[in-house]
Amino acid sequence: MRNGEGTARTPDLRVADPEPESAAPEQLPPDRTQAILEAAKQIGAILKRAGHRFALAGSVAVYAHGGSGRLRHDADFCVLPEDAEAVAESLRAAGLTVRVPPEDWLVKTACFDQDVDIIFELAHRPVTVDLLARAQELSVDSVHMPVLSATDLLVNLNMAFSEHHCDFGAVLPVARTLREKVDWGEVRRRCGDEPMPAAFLFLLERLNVIDPPQEQ
């Protein structure tokens, strides 16, 4: 957790070695998607067996909701800050190495040679019981597990935009794919008047992905 937010303590694990430079998209092996899915399934099964509260997040969550069938990034799981140490212990007990990167809002592991992030803070906000309670039980390549709701996925993608990170092009396909599953009024309410989310929502309106807000 970030300083001053709650009392949870990051697991006392060794700091991660520098990450290797990612392969360019054209260098990705043809089975990269399946490797990421296998890693997500394995980690999800470990967390389920241990009885942890969690939800699948990130690109694999988008996939579970019907998004792109080609994955290029790691698998992400959300857990409560106060559960981070217990989750790390369960992963170690399953024979996995758990590492602490310089960022103080996640821990990392690897499975099937794929990185897996165990996140306890999304868009600078702690993962909450309510967030996990809204998760939906979905099939992830035949393994059922809790997956962040489409609305929560879009809220967190929008709230992650900033002056230093504003890649609308990466999120636009997600919004197009999940638009029928998203409560856009809730997205607007929770994003408030933050300029970057507001700009992205305006872009979605102009592209006819979503309807403008109704006049009161």
C-alpha cells in the first residue's frame, strides 16, 4: 500500500531484479496467448483452493468478458491489501517465487514463463471488499473464477489516465468490445470531472461508441 493508506504491509520479500526488456510484438511466440491463459488459470486455481478473496483484472479479464483473443501482456489479479502476505505465502507454498518490485502496490510472480501481477491498488486506490464483491464468476479458458466487472474495468482504465500516461488508443478497443456490458453512467459518476477520463469519454461519444449523457 502507499504510505498513509491503511495498515497493510507489503510482504517481506526480496526486491525484484531488473525486468528484461519486453519482446517486440512481432517477436512474440504464436502460443503467447495460451501461455498467459495457462498462467492465469494456474494462479486462479491456487487462490481459489486457498480460499483467498480475489478477482482477475487487466487484459485477461477483458478476454474473459469477450475481448480480444490475442494476449500480449501479463496476467493481473486483484487482492485486498490486508491479504497480500497470505496470498504470497500460498503462491510460495505452490512452488512459485514471489518478488517485490520497486512499486509498492503489487507483488509479482511467474508461471509458465509468464509474469503475473498480484495487485492490491488500482489507479492509486486500494482494492476493496466492494470491488471484489462486484466481480463476476466467468470462464477463463474453461476455468471459472471471479473477474472484475466490465464497469469496474473501464473505471480503472479511465482513472489510470494522466498527463504522463494517456494512451487512448489502447483502451478504445476495450471500450468498443465491452460497451454493452458497461454502466457508462456509473463510469461517469466515479470518474467525476477528472480531465483525462472526461476527454476519453468525450472521444467515445464522438466516435458513437457510447451515447452522450442525458440532459436532466
